Amino acid sequence: MGEEKQKDANKSQFIFGKKNYKFMFIGLACIALGFILMSGGGSDDPNVFNPEIFHWRRIRLAPMLVLLGFGIEMYAILLNPEK
């Protein structure tokens, strides 16, 4: 009987539950999508200005997606999986 209790005590337990990991992956996807939307808009020639760098997608949408992703990550960490 004593060995069975030790085996149960030695079993590795995950810190987070399945629900936490699901929200973490959703948050990570939002962050990655935000950084993908932020990329581009540069010019091949450094002497030519490309106004595409100031597009609303890079200035407004992408940073908001990144912040939303970080908010989802914080929620996933603080979420109690047992409720």
C-alpha cells in the first residue's frame, strides 16, 4: 500500500488544465496574426518613400490584435480550470 501512495505522489501533474491551454493557444494565434499583419510596407529602394507603411492595418488593427492576444494569455493563466 505504501508504494502505491508514493507512485501517486510522484505522478507529474500539469499546472494548467485543458481549458487553460486552449485559451493560451488562441491568445498565441492572435499575437502571431497581429505580428504578421504588422509586417511589410517597406520599400526596396531606400530613397523612395512608401506611404503604405502608415496603412490602418499596421497602425490600428495589428497592435490591437497583439494586445488582445496578451489579454487572452493573461486570462488563460489566471483561469481556474476546476470551475
